Amino acid sequence: MQSTHQLGVHRDVPFSDYLRWDAVSKHDLDLIARSPAHFQAAKTAPVETTPAMAFGTAAHTWILEPKKAPMEVAVMPKYDRRTKAGKEAAAEFEAMSFGKTIVTEDDARHLAAMSAAVNSHKIASRLIDDATAIEASVLWQHERTGELARCRPDIIGPDYVVDLKTTFDASKEAFAKTVHKYRYQVQAAFYIDACTSLKALPPESAFIFIAVEKKPPYGVAVYTLTKEDLERGRFQYERDITRYHHCRETGHWFGYADSINYIELPSYARNQIDEITGNE
């Protein structure tokens, strides 16, 4: 449905309401980049919450808004689901916890340790403490296409946006691959442009990642993109939102190309083979 909210940064919008705004998101653009047909298919597909998704949601609440954690996160005791009594007890707990994010006791221990690790990191904790808004919903209009767009930054600060990422490897090399895999450079440019267009942030504001590992020692690292890579992300989202706008205008949500195209091995695979064969 069309959003009834005005353009701007809204601090009082439940996530479920935010998802119903008729405005394009970064996640939508990821699907558009694959093909507009995939975006259309996802609109009608039921959304299934996986344990990994629940863990990520709980981590954001536990780390960024710990006072809300008891109201929004439920820790499920261990039930023996092999027995009738265990199944019934688990079902009763789930019913009583309706609307909350449910995690296991083991997950809760990891979440508590991750929160402590972030709080003990001098820069990460300061970025959170200096926040002007946490989990705010942003509605803006893309100037060139006129399309409504939305995003929900984890943190908006005086001159920065922060996104909290849970990961198994927060090292620089590994996280750079994660950024590329999930197109976080697109997210960075999209969120910065959203906030600066609304004057919620000054020009040249930074997009910062807080990466925290899910397992001991719960390593924490803080990263930001180079200006060049931020521009690469901006190029990608501009291309995607242009495609989205074209599809809305024409009503044609096309899939993959209907022709025969060349396909190439990934560059790393080609290099490995060429090293063996001696080709350059």
C-alpha cells in the first residue's frame, strides 16, 4: 500500500508497518539487479523467517537497544521435541511469545557476549552512544526518477550512518568479500543519499559498518568504504532504480535475456587455470 507518511525520518514506525510502505528499498534493488521478474515474484512469495534471520534481528535489538530486548526477544528453553509433552510445551511457548523474535538459549549466550564485545570497543560504542536515531524509517524521493524510496538505518549519527553486521569473520579481507557478495556498497550509497537528500545528514557524511563475529572471541571491527567504492555503489543503485522506474512505467517486468550470450569463468578461476597451462 502507499505510505501515508510524509517524506522524512520517522522514529515511531513499527518494522511491520515500514515493510508495507509502497516505496523501493535496497533489498528490492538487489532483486531488480537480478531481474525485474524476480522482484515481482518476491512480492507475492511468503516470507519465511529463518533461524539466521531471527538471530540477526535479535542481535540488532540486543546490541543497539538493549532496554527493549526483554520486550522484543524471547529466549526459548530447551524442550525435548521428540516427546509429546516437549512439543506441546514448545508450541505453548511460541504462542505466548507471539510477536517477539525467538532465539535459543545458546543463541542468547552468544548475543550477550556479542553485545559486551561491541560495548567494550571504543569506537563502536561511541558511534552507538552518539546516535541521534536508532532503527528510524526513512522515506525519500529519488530526484531523477521521482520514485519513492525507503530505508531503515540501524543508526543515524550527527554526520554518519552505521549498519551493524553480524558475521563469522570480521577480518578486513573476509568482510570485503562479504560487502561485495551482499552489495553493501549499494546500501551505503542508497542510505547516505536518502539521509542527505532530506537534510537529515550533512553532505559528505560517512557510512560505517560495525562488524561483530557470532562466535568467540566475538571480534569487532569498524569499517568504512573508500569514496571510489561508494561511487561504485551509487552507480549500481542508480542503474537499478532506473530499471525499476522503467518497469513501473511500462508494466513489463522482464526476466533474463531471451538470447544466447557468452558466459565467462570467474576471473579467479581463469587465473588458476592459466597458471597451470602457462597462458597469460
